[in-house]
Amino acid sequence: MAGYDEYAAAVRQLSARIREGERGAVAEAERRRTLHAGVTQLGQRLAAQEQRLAQLAAAAGLPAVADPALGPPAVPELAPGPGALPGSVTGPGPGAAPGSVTGPGGSGVDGDPAVVLAETGRLVDEVDRLGQQAEALAQRPTLLPTWSPTARAVAVYAGCAAVGALIMLVLVVANGIGVVDGVTLGALTCAGLPLISFVAGWLVLGRWGRPALATTDPPRYAPLGFFICALLVPIAYCVTLVVFRLVR
């Protein structure tokens, strides 16, 4: 009977080990499925990021640069053990360092695959955040990005009118020494310089007042700009004449 008792104990021990192995196999299979699902999700997010970056580059007129880092992450593969499914994540092969993952081509990546996947997910989240910031910045114009469109237009037209007033001042001095006659000075002051200042402001707003991702031309407020330029340049001319008379 002693031999039978030993046999029964061995059977029970073997049965317990088999059940423990089955539970471990189920847990390992679930871990593999979770890893593959996470890798698939990250691959989809990276593909969407690459597509969005290509769209942003095309909208901004920049060449789309293919980055080999932008692509579905490689599924970490370990040296397959006995009974492992094709493409599954298995334990380290003979001679591998504990906790090391062997990727495609035999490249070693230290750490648990789940930890590596979580770190990759964090980096993808960071890329999403930076992409949203870049897209928000691309919605702003280069010139005075924090200003409202109306304030930007007023500043640009006023600046161009100020440049026109400086040119007019040079013409007044040239008229005083006989280089420019009075008819030319009056024509440029009343019509030429205001029109040139207005056109310059209109072009500046069209070139630097347009966001990189704008699909339509921004408002340039042409009536307002013409009024500012037609008003400021003659006023500056009158002020210059008064100052010259007072100085004399």
C-alpha cells in the first residue's frame, strides 16, 4: 500500500503542476494578446500622425519628409520556445539577459515589453500634444500673431503711411533745394504716396498676415487702409509745412 500511496501523491502533484502550467499559459496568452492589441493601437495612431503631418506640410507648402521612425512599431519578438505560436511574444532565448527583449533583426531592448509599450504610448501622447500646439501656431499669421485682424491691419497701414510720410519729408527737403518742383511734390503728397502706402500695406497683409494653414485669404480691410493712408500722409505734409515755417 505504501507504493500505491506514493503513486497517488505523485499523481496529485503532477496534476497540480499541470493545472498551474495551464493557468500560467492562459495568463501568458492574455498578456500576449494585450501586448499585440497595444502595438496595433500605437501603429494606427502613428499612421494617423504621419498622415496629419503630411497634410500640414502640404498646406504649409513644405516638402513632406518621410521619417522611418514614423510607422507602426515593431512587435517585440523573443526567441520562440517550445509550443509558441508564430509571431507571439515568448520568453528570452538561451543566453539572453534576463528581462531583455529581442526585436526584429536581433536588436536587444532592455526591459519588460509591457513597460516598453507603455513608454512608447507616452511618447505618442507627447507627439499628439506637440502636434496640436504646432497646428494651433500654424493657424496664426507670421505678422503680429497675437493681434486681432483689425488691429493688425490698422498697424500695418499706419506703418506704411509713416514710411510714406518719411519719403514725403525727403521730397520736401528736395523741393527746398530745387531738386523737386512744387507740382511733383504736390502730386506725390496728395495722390502718389498715399496710394503707394496703401498698396504696400495691402501686399504686406497678404504676404505676412496670412496663416500658414489658411484656406482663404485673410481680410485686408482695404477701405480702412485707404482711409488711413489717404489721411495720414497729407496730414504729415501739412504738419511738416507748419514746422518748417515755424523754424524759419
